[in-house]
Amino acid sequence: MQIDVVNHNNEKVGAIDVADAVFGGRVNSALVWQSVVRANAAERRGTHKTKNRANVSGSGKKPWKQKGTGRARVGEIRNPLWRKGGTVFGPQPRSYAFTMPKKAELGALRAALSQKVQDGQLVIVDALTANEVKTKAAAAMLKKLGVDGKAILIDLAPDANLSQSVRNLPGIVIVASGRLTARDVERAERVVVTQSAIEKLQEALA
């Protein structure tokens, strides 16, 4: 499969051969979904907490003797059955993170990129650089590349000037190819990747 390579002005400057096995394979949407869920779970803070009978305030003294009063037996006023008592099996701080096999993560990324190629939402540029830190210039360049809405810019090592130029643009994210995930690709309406980054991705995903 061949994909055109364009410059900042969206003018064709060449073409690149990409492997069908990487960018033209079957889209495994279930695998992409699992990878997105894993990434979302890893970002959950998990700081929820309720107080059990050991944490609520109150005396630990037995309110009345065990037998002879005709009342139900009670050990302490922090009993979960009583008002203002502790919570039974309530949520406690925890991590929601879980891992996926490395091959599954790579398969999800392959599927996400293949979907963008099939939908015509992947653009390959010769370079992603900026001569100066200027948001207006970066926005004009992205507009020429057909970016209208959420987009992800991928390079081997993101250009410092461009990174500062796009950080105030809503919905625009710039990442290094080595840190790209299926969720990053899935969230974007447009994927703009440099020729060197696409070659590195193809090597890693093959």
C-alpha cells in the first residue's frame, strides 16, 4: 500500500510504502476497546474511602451487659447496624490499573491505525517543525493539513517550538511515536504523523 507524503502546505512531495499487515489489516475493535479501557483505568485516582467500625468516632465500650436486660446484644455504638456506625465493605483506596499482554497492546495500536487509514483520517507529512513559538502559525498549518477538531501529531521526538505552539489549541495533542497508544489514536479525528515516525511505527508493529 502506498500513502502520499505532503509538506506543511498540504502539497504532495512523495509517497511511502506501508505494510498491509500493519496499516491495512482487519480492524479488531474489541482489542482497541480493551486497550482504551486499560488506559482509562490506569488514570483513575481510586481515592474513594468510607469509614468502617474501626474508623468512626465513638466509644468501644459495651453499652449494656450481655444478658438480663431483655434488649438485643450490642458490643459497641460503632456497630454498623446503628445510626452513625461504620460502613460494611465500603469502598477503600485502591488502584484500578491492570496490564495487557504486550502483543495485545501492539495489536490494538495496529487496529486503531488501520481504522484511520481506511477512513482517510491519517496524514503523513515530511516534517512537523516550527521556526518560532507562535500559536497562530501552528493553527494555520494544521488547517492546511485538514485538521478541524481533535487531532494528534506524532513525531519521533516532538519539536519544542511546535509543542509550545499547539498546547493552547483545544483538542490538539502532540506525542512521541514511542509513547503512542491505541486510545490516543482512537480519540483523534485526524492523525498527522511524520514520515520518520511512520517508518518507526511500522518497524515496531510489524
